[in-house]
Amino acid sequence: MTDTVPSNPGGPGDLEQAAAVFTGVRRRLFGIAYRMLGSAAEAEDLVQDVWLRWQAYDRATVASPAGFLSTVTTRLAINAATSARARHETYVGPWLPEPVDTGADPYLGAERGEALEFAVLLLLERLTPTERAAYVLREAFDYPYRQIADIVRLNEAAVRQLVSRARKRVLAERRTPVTEAEQRRLLAAFVAAARSGDLTALEELFAADVTSYSDGGGAVRASRIPVAGASRVARYIRAFAGRFWTGVEVAWANTNGQTSALLSRDGRVFAALTVNASEQGIDQVLWMMNPAKLTAVATVPDRGA
């Protein structure tokens, strides 16, 4: 495959076939792009770009359309991830991945649900774009090393090293997560304690080194620095409990493979809240409050916690 895009004079029937092929793999393409970028909006834009390229390409020269489309998506995502990293460095306050609804599509186009949870996406931000691509293709989509090597333009031995290094880094920096049921229980208990401002209950839920991240993107009022430590996080949450939770309704949704609380006021979702936890307790509290990053979950129905 090359990056050139020759013209294709195919007629309407040919274009319909091209659309059918693209539709058949679209979920996978979005799954790759989202895991690479951590943004549903950017992933959608990238997949649309792939579709435009697929329309214009000389498709008669493509032996494997699915492989071709995955390659184009990954290469575009590597380039996009490079510029996204630069934007994240100047982002106002902590940057968090944009939540996506996995209630209807638990694996988001993957053979496995890997590289989808918030904790892993945050760790993947520390990898180079090429490392991230190799890890995503292997761990989430089970691509053969040889195919990954073709996609990222490296030899197979180098790709094996990339994946191994990325896997070790993720495992080393992430504690063993609790079960889905326990994560739901801890989140529900956290919401109840946060809403009432119960300092003791909050501290009992937290790991000693818990960190609270608030992503407002500069668009809404939110803490611009992470708050760390069980006692500090508990006091911080209690401090704004009275005004923050007034008139708030809570609905439960499955985002990124884990339970989140959608917080709404006057019928409008203004925050998506979730927690990551291990045997030590809640390790991370993630407050997504940037309105531009809530569109994918703003209308998610209450599926129960």
C-alpha cells in the first residue's frame, strides 16, 4: 500500500460496493482511531477522512480492502496522535479521554476490550504514537506481528519489541483492577458520600495515593490541577459538595467498559464521573466536565448500576 490516492472512475454500482465494504469494517476503524486518540470526535473525523480516501482510491488494485482500510486508519492516527500530544501539553487543566458509550457495543469494534478503559488510555498517552499503534493493534485487535510491521513500516522484530515494551509499561504502572461489580459498587458509594459530604466515608473508599482529575478544558469551572492523597481529595470533595450537587440527578451508564455516573441538572448532562479502583481502594476519580467531550454520552439511557 502507498499513501498516494489515484483517481477511480468507477460508476455508481462500484461506489455502492465500496460503501458496503467500508461499512463492514467501520466499527473496527473507529475502534482503532479512538484508542489511538482518546477522542470520539477526532476518531469520527479521521474515519470520515479514510472514507473519502477510499472513495477516491483505485480500489481495483487493493487485494485486501479490510487490511488497506486498517492501514490507512492507523497511519493517519499515528500522525494525528503526534499533533494531539502537542495539544494536550497546552490543554487547560488535566486532559482526560473523551468517554464513549460501550453499553451497546462493549468492545467498540475490537476482538477484545483491551486499551479501552480510562486507566489504560491515560497510560497509553505516555507512549510514542508508533508504540501506541503497535500495542492497540496487537492487544485490542489481535493483529499478527507481520501485519503490524507492514502497517507501521518497521520490521517484525522491532514491532515485537514495541509491543512488549508497551505491555510491560502498562502492567507495571497499573494496579490490578477490581471486578466490574466492585467498581460499580465503589462508584455508587463514592457518589453517595460525595453528595452528602461525608468526609469519613470518602476517606474509607480511597487508596492512600488516590488522585482526582477534573477535565473542564477551560470551558467550565473545574480544578486545573490534580488533587492527590486520600485526606486532601476527601476534603476537596466535601468543600464543594453543598453547591455542586444541588439539583443534580444521577443516571448510570457504561462508558469505556466501566460504570460511570452521568450527572445532569435541568435535564442537561454536565458531567460524566467514574472511578478506577484496585484492592487498595479508589485510585483515581475522573470528572469529565468539558461540554465538547460529553456529546457521545449526553443522551445515554440509564441502564442501571
